[in-house]
Amino acid sequence: MAEAKDNILVHDAARCCLPAEALTRLLDEAGENDEGGILAIPVADTLKRSDGSHHIDETVARAGLWQRKRRSFFRRPCYTELYRLMI
């Protein structure tokens, strides 16, 4: 059984082939965070906002936007609480 200080890794099996360096980076950069962490990359694509009628209303600035990847980890107490809320 995992202890409270342990990290629980969550992986979406539909998106396999997690590079080892990405997992290492996740644990190195967020491994001491009390809540956990996620893998994410800066948004690279041009984003458009619609006016609701399928017309482009504006181009959205990408500064500060990140694309979440489906790998994450949580500290055991946080994960246990999230799991409890889902069931």
C-alpha cells in the first residue's frame, strides 16, 4: 500500500510510449509538490475563437497557454480524495 508521502502515477493507456525523459522531468520538477503535477507543453498551434456562428472572431494569444498531456501524478492523500469524490 502506498504511503502518504508516495506519488501515484496515472497514465492513459490509450496514449502509450511515454518517453523516459518526460517522466523524469515530471518527477524532478513537480515531485515535491503537495498536490502533484501534470505533463504539459506550450501551445504551438494557432488558436481561433468563434463568434458562435462558425465565423472567426479572433486569434487567441498563446502566451501562457499549455497543452496538457495525459500523464499526471498525485500525492497519495490527494489522489485518494479525488478518487473518493469520483465514486
